[in-house]
Amino acid sequence: MSWTTEQIAAMVEPDRAHRKAYTDPEIFDLEMERIFENTWIYIGHESQVKEPGDYYLAQVGRQPMIMVKDKNGEVQVLYNRCPHRGAQLCTARKGNTGNNFYCSYHAWTFHLDGKLESMPAKQAYEGTNLDFEDPEFHMARPARSDNYRGFWFAKLSEGGPDLRSHLGESASAFDQLIDRAPGKETEVVGSCFRMVQQSNWKIFLENQLDASHPGVTHESTGKSAQQVEAKIRADGKEVPLELSFLSDFARLGHDGWTKFGTIGFPNGHSSLEGYMGLRPDDPDTNEYVRRMYAAYGEEKAEEILAVNIHHMLVYPCNSVQPPLQQLRTIRPLGPDRTLTEIWHFRLKDAPEEIYRRSLAYYYLVNSPSTLVNADDLFNWWKCQHGLESSAREWVSFHRNAGQDIEEGDKTYSAPDTMSEMPLRHMMHAWRDYMTAEKEA
Ligand code: FES
Ligand SMILES: [Fe+2]
């Protein structure tokens, strides 16, 4: 069927959403057009391309993109498509392309800013409509690209808000990834974990702020970690902080998980308050705080460290966990397939042990090989299959519905709840994007 705007709007009610929003191939195509190819989508961090010629591939909606460092040290975002007969110019995920892009099909070459440089038998184009100055013969650019403090985004349509306005308060997640560094800089470490989830992209985003699932889905992991902790204690040794990343899942219990507030921001962004107590009184943390005081002064350093976010969802494509320097980005591949990239960052001039802590979280909680992630992936796969059945038409977001607290342009979950407010908030944003007039 072809979906009308009215039908799409009717898929989202105040406390539920229609299953076809997660399963229908035409809805998926419309999402690509109206959300992913229409709003600001994360490309990558500038530290992925340090030297001229360094490039990294990304995807915006269905469009293959390249982030490259040009000869002037500027980051350029270009479509990965040769203007001659369409070949992709880069196929390795990352690398250094040298002084130019070279198309392996007929050897057209392009400057690092995408301008056509040359081709064999150039004289054959004399007197034709091919004009070296005409952008039609350059590598195409997205309508807009911009960065927020080194985090690069592209927008494939003109109009709409600039990047800073689009991000609004969600930008604080990127601030935190930088400002928590005593050296006031951050950089990605190595490459990322990539995996394909067999489920819709919205199921992933919803899970990130779903406080009611960790105590259930990750209970077995939490209990196992508690047993390991008990054994370490019985041996008279100190329990490493990293184990609490796992044992918290069991320790917090139902009441524990009600303590953490969530906030919905304009444009679909949302946050979950931190719960991990990442400022223990240990020598590494104390040394880190000392370096932060030296860099910023005590008052400013405390202000930075007081920001307590576990997850910031930058709709529709990022989940950022600033206190542990993690960033996940999603690239939807189909209604039931979603590519996730999981990055982590190193804070300049922080003690090595603070970096090791974020690395441990990367391996223990976020990597594709952990039990935590495996249990999540299995649930999302089961949700996708369940939603493909016509047994019921609706997905329920009723928990604490009607109790959300609106203040200015923010929506707060009711206190002491595991409210599904962020899930309702995202689906309402989805409806707004999907039914808006396309930005010209
Ligand atoms: S397709 Fe690129 S040079 Fe022909
Ligand atoms: Fe989970």
C-alpha cells in the first residue's frame, strides 16, 4: 500500500504505536527519505581522519558517504560515487587515498575536496558539455555538512535548523566527551565494533532508555558477576570497579531502577540519568580529579564532573554514554536490519587507568561479544519477529502514561518510576518527522 500522511499520523497514539512502523518496507523507505535523508546524521569524529588523504566511509540513510581530510587540513564530506559512470570511489572502510581520489574503473581523478582533476585522453572531452568547473562533474556534496566540536554530521536536504539548533541540549553529550579530558581534547581509539542487529532501528533506540529491562534481561549476567565479586572478597582481595558494570544489573533491583530520571528534548533527543557512581575514592580517580582541577580550576571541573548522563540519545542516530566515553551510531539497512557502530574515546591527559575503565565497559557491556549485548540482541530479534505476526496490531508504551511532566520544551518522566516516557517521546518525534512537509 501507499501510506498517506493521515495514515502515518494514525500509527502513533499518545501511549502506543502501530506494529507496521517497525515492519513495513514502504514505511522504512519513507523513514529513510523523511528522517535519515532529511535531518542531521552523524558521520564521524575528526580524529578518524588525521592526515591529508585520510578517509573514512559512512552512510546517511541509503547514501554512501566519505569523510576525508583535504590538503588544507579541512574535513570534507562527499558522496562516494564517481560522476563518470557511478562507481564507488572507495571501498575499503578507511585508509589514505593519497593526493586525490582515483576511480579504478576509467581512472578519473578528483581533488580531496571532490573537484574533478583529470582523466586519461582528456582531449576527447574538448568541445563537449563536460566542464571541469561544473559541480555536476565533481564528487557530489551533501546539501549541508557541519561539525559540533569535531563531531561531524551531514544533512542531505536544504532548509531546517542548523546543526547546533538541531542538537539543542543533546550537544551536552559531545561537550562531556571533550570537557572530561584534562587536556581538553578527545580522540577515537582504533576502529569500532560493527554488528548487524536483526531488528528495526527504533527497537535499539527504545532499548537504550528502557530502565525496566536491565534488571530482567541482564539479571543472569548481574548475578554471575555478584558471585565473582563475592569470591574475590572471600579471597581478601579488592573487587575491581569494572565488575560493578555487570553486577549493578542485579544489585539495583526493581526499586533501584526507578531512581533514574529521563528527559525528552525537542527533535526526538532524550537522556537517562547516570547511575554508576563513577567517582569512587580510589587513587586513579583522585589523580584524574586533580588533573581536572589543574586544567579547569576546581569550580569549573566540578561543574563538568557533576553532569550525570548515562545515555544521551541524539535522535535518530546516536546513543552517547559520556562518563565512559562510548558512542554508538546506527545505520538502518532495512525494516529488520540495523548496522551498529560502537566507538570509544580516549580523554587527553587523563590517567591511563581512567582510559582502561572505559575500555573495560566497551568490552564488558557494549561489545558484540558480551552476554549483556547478546541478551539485548536476542530480545530485539524476538520483538521483530513478534511484531511481524498479526496477532496484535499495537506496541504498548502505557507505563506511567499521562504522568509525564512538561516544562518549557522538555518532558520529564514522573519521579520514582520506570516510565516509558522516552519511548513515547521518540515515537511522537517520529510521527512529526514522518508527517512534516519535506524541507525544501
Ligand atoms: S566510473 Fe569512475 S572513471 Fe568511469
Ligand atoms: Fe540491555
